[in-house]
Amino acid sequence: MHDSTERFAKFHLGQIVKHRIYPFRGVIFDVDPQFSNTEDWWLSIPEQIRPNKDQPYYHLFAENDDGHYIAYVSEQNLLEDGNSGPVAHPQIEDMFDRDEGGHYLVRGMNAH
């Protein structure tokens, strides 16, 4: 039997996304079907913008004007980045290759 509350991720591994509120962008390298971080982390988000836990959360190789870092972001706070060019996070090359179109492909996966 299918659970009607089951959620499917809107974004995929290797996709470039940007935050809806904060000025950063990144490449998705992992997805949690629902919130899987600490309660303290969740409570540290200002209440007026704190996202629901019952949605996919994404791990990003992120960058902003101050540098590179790992971000954990709710689906509701992500948007497709469009064509802003590659992300320069140094860990991307450990996990992804780029095709001729500039898309990030998980290393070892066929591009078919």
C-alpha cells in the first residue's frame, strides 16, 4: 500500500539551485526525504522563516560572496538557478563530472 504522505524530491543530484531568501547557490549532492538534522539547528532558524520539517531537505556544495561551504536547505527555500554558470566549490570535482552542456553528473553514472 502506498503512503499518501510520501514526498518526492523536486530537485535532483547535480542540479544547481539557489536559496529563495539568502544570497547563495550550490550543487545538490544529497537529499533527505524529510528533515534529518538536529533540533538545535532547526530552532536556530528565525521562526518567521523556519521551514516545515515534513519535506525533502538538500545538502549543497554552496558558495556565496564570502566563500564555499556545505548548506542544508529545505525544498521550499530552493529555486532552480538557471544559467548562472558553474559553481566553484572545491569539493564538487570529488563527486561530479561536467558534461558539454555544463550539467553536473554524479561520477560513475552513465549520462544516458
